[in-house]
Amino acid sequence: MLLRLAGASALALLVAGAAPAETTPVPGTPAHPSAPVAVATIIHAGHLLAVPGQPAIAEATIVTQDGTVRSVQRGYADAAALGLPAGTAVIDLKDRFVLPGFMDMHVHLSSGGAARSPMTRLREGPEYFAINAYANANRTLMAGFTTVRDLGSPGDSLFALRDAVRDGIVAGPKIVAAGEGISPTNGHADVHGLRRDLMESQHRPGVCDGADDCRRAVRDAIKFGANVIKVHVTGGVLDESDAGTGQQFTDEELKAIVDAGHAMGRKVTTHAHGKAGIDAAVRAGYDSIEHAMWADEESLKLMKQHGTWLIPTVWPITWVGDTPEKVRQGPFKDLAPNSLAKLYKLGDQPKKMVRMAIRLGVPIALGTDNGIAPHGTNGYEMLEYVEAGMTPMEALKTGTVNAAAAGGLEDRGRIAPGLAADIVALDGDPLKDIRAVLDVDFVMRDGIVFKRGGQPTGVIQ
């Protein structure tokens, strides 16, 4: 589906980004086609938090051009003062709180809704999952998340969507895609619960055993489009295996995987629940740990020592339920018995873990695991962090500057000259009440205005 302009006013706003450019392409993403020189856009911000972690300022002017930020300055400057042509488009956000577009380092865009059914993968091809991912990506963008890292989707579905967003064919956040995750046989990302012939027909390309085979799986993933390597070091809650949530790859396999990924310029992150698997991944040199459900104080101190990013994914625990009673009344009450048993055991442990991580000063970047919780609810993760002990400013950092650092996305996460023009505006001040992140009024990604005045700007949803 194509981006659609809704009248002349929308045209004036969108012309600056009709073909989004990227100043620092993610490894493995083909270069964007050449785009015509675009006119500048002036944004007047009532309050601007250009770099979360630094003080916000009142009354500021941002100039964007060719999908990037050209300048940021105090005060409301007009076109003449900026040396721009008369009639340069001006976006008035003088009554809004402006900050960088939010970033989520752990989503599953192809999952959620009807696609959550285990039978869907047997009935539908990658085209179905790509279309579902498009709808979910649009919801995520409207929530103010201009960059996401998709850590597991069937086949090549997310690679196609990533490239379609990049080329301006459809609306969505910038996508960093892992494709199919790397898993041992019978691990979290292998197929469970079906008869033998069906399981064999559903073999995933990232399944590997032994150090050499795991190097091959990583190199294949990169060959076919992976921007980031996602590894399933331990078992998981939602798979139907009765193998538990402990370490499943050997230390030798873990080291082979991370070395192969780093050798080809990729960040390597891992799904890890059990303590032994978390500790082994940190020692092996993984860039980040997803979930870290059963990390204890020793594990978290090890992560801090190694500079390993923690991606906590706390919000889905609230969504699904953190007690057996809540689970039985929630959206996952009909899970397979093995999965329910693991979910009951998990309880509110992730919330306890993140409180400990905050107290210990472990580096944290925002990730939701949405696809479990509904897409477009990503901002609730910041509320969870504040509830666990962060200040609102610290929570905002997790979804901007921290996420950019964790993902190696140096052109995102701040509003500064030369960086991507990813900008959002809120109705309220999130430094006073973090719930303001749930009310996103304006969204710009790579210089394209996708939402203004709380409404999409001609984007087909």
C-alpha cells in the first residue's frame, strides 16, 4: 500500500521526506535509492528534550532537510533568520513537548492477533505474516516509536517489510530485522507439539547444533538479510517444550555464534531466561540480554562489569498476568499445559529482576516483546521502569539514547544536526508524568510527518 497525501497542506509537510534517507545504514540493509533534493521544514517546539539525560529547554527551533536534522537552536526563528526561502513549511508545536522518536529493541511485528495461533504458521505463508507485520508496524509508528528491532519473524516476511518502509512504499518505523532466530534442536525457536512429519516440515533455517553448524547458521542468516543476530540461549515460556528455561546451547556453541556475528559486523543478542544461560552469554561477549527473567544479583553485576545491555521486556508480564489468578483471566489462559506451568512459575520475577537491575546500575535499553502485548502499547514499558524505580528522565533514556547505543544505531535517539529527523511531540510533560508518553500527538520519521494533531497525515492504515 502506498503513502497517500491528504490535500495540499499534507503535501507541504510530506514533501521534505517523500523518500526517506538514512545517514548510517544498518549493516546488511541495501542503500536507499537516490532521492531528489528536498525543501527544508521548520519546527517550533514549546519544550524540547533534544538529548534525553540533558536538560529540556523552552522555545526551540528545529530545521529538518533531506530526512535529517539540519539545525537546532533556542528561540523561535523564522525562515528569513534561518536563511531559508520565504514560504518554507513551518510546523507549530509551541504547545507541545518535543523529543526524539522512541525506539523499541525487541518486537515481533509479524506476531499478535490472529497470527498468534500456532496453526496459523501451518496454514499461511510469509506474505500473510508480512501483511500482519505491516498493520502492526503502523500501530507502533503511530505510538511514537520510529525505530524498532524485530527479533524473530517467519521466513523473509520482515525483510520485505523493512525494505518497503525504507523505500517509502509503506508507512512504518525504521526496522532492524533478525529474521528467524538461532536455536538448538528442540530449543525455544524450534517447533514443538506436532507430529513428527509436521515438525520436520516446519524446520527453521536457524536451528543448529555444534560450533561449526552454528557458525554456518549465523552466516546464512546474514547472507539472507539479517541486520542483527538473535540467539535462543535458553528455553522459553511460550514454547510447548517441557525442557524448561535453562541453558540449551553449549558454551562452545555460544562463543562460535557471537564470534561469527561480530566478524560480519552484526550485533548479537540473546533470548535468555535461566541464570546459567544469562551468565554464559555475558561471558561469551553477547551485546545484550533479552528478558533475563531469572538473573540474580551476581548475573546483573556481571552484565554491568561487561557493559552488556539489559532489554527487560517487563510490560508483557503485566499484560499477561504476574500471578496464576491473573493469567487464568488473561489473554494467555488457553496456552498449552507446559507453557502455562512455566508462566505460573515465572510470576512477577521479571519485575523483581528489573528493580534489582536499576538499583545496581545495569545499562538498560527499552524492549517490549510486543506481539505478546498488543502492538502500539510500547510506551507502557517506560511506565514499568518508573514503577520499578527509575526517574522519568531515566525511563526516557531507555527508549532513545540507550536504545540507540544498544542497537548500534548512532544516527538515532537524539535530535542533533546530521542525525535522522525522528521527532515526536507529546501533549504533556513526561518529566512530570511519564504517562505523557502514551499520548503522542505528532510523529516524524526520517523527515516524513506521519501523524499531526493526533491524526495520521494521509497514511493508509
